[in-house]
Amino acid sequence: VGEEEGGEEGDGDGEGSGDEGSGEGSGEESEERQAAMVAQLREALLARGYEMRDAPARPAQLPSFDIAGFAQRLASCPPRSVVVLCGAGISVSAGIPDFRSPGTGLYDNLQKYDLPSPQAIFELSYFRERPDAFYLLAREMWPDNFQPT
């Protein structure tokens, strides 16, 4: 397949919706293409010494894919087995600034410390030169200065 043909079909941009790709055969062709790609990947991994094992099907973990199903599953788990992963912005609603937002982010509001770069306040070498900058920031960021959300 030349670049021209391969670039138009299946590039994921949703354009080029002429007659090609519509109709009953397109789903089968897509499945065949996917199966061929999986087979090619499998052979490449085997050639590199990877072992392939067919994993047994795992039972469903959620009774349903909505909030109620998630809540039911969460309630059935031992508390020590639950881990919550969240992004850095979760504390912004409590008044704790994120790092990179223009105007409100921590890095954008460190001018008063006269730093060579915003990240310097967290560098050990700069701390050894001017520990006061870090301690002033730490006092501002101390947990007692913010309310839980």
C-alpha cells in the first residue's frame, strides 16, 4: 500500500467519508486489518524472545459501568485495598495553587523570592545558597493556611 492510500484510510480524523469505508464490508476489513496487525506484533515479540501465554478470562469487576456499579464494587472492597489516584489540580479548590497555570500558578508567582528560575526554589543547591526562600514559601504553603474541601 502506498503512502497516499494508507494515509487516507483509517487515520482517525473522521474525514474522507466518501463511499469507501461505508457499507457492510468495511467492518470486516477493519477486523481483518486489526487481526493482521496483532499477528505481526505477536511474531515480532516472539522473534525477540518474549513468551506468549493465553491469559484466562477474568470475571467482571464491576456489576455495571455507572456510579452505582462503582460504588457497589468500592463498598465490597477491604479499605486497605483501595487506592485513589488524582492529579495535581485536586487541591486548587482549597486555595493551594497548581504549579504551571499562568497568573495563578506557583511558578508564575515566585518573583518576590528573586529566583534564577522558578524551579530553583525546589533545588537543593539553591536551598544551600538561600534557604530563606524555601522557608518563606513553605510557611505560605503550610497546611494550616488552607481549608479542606
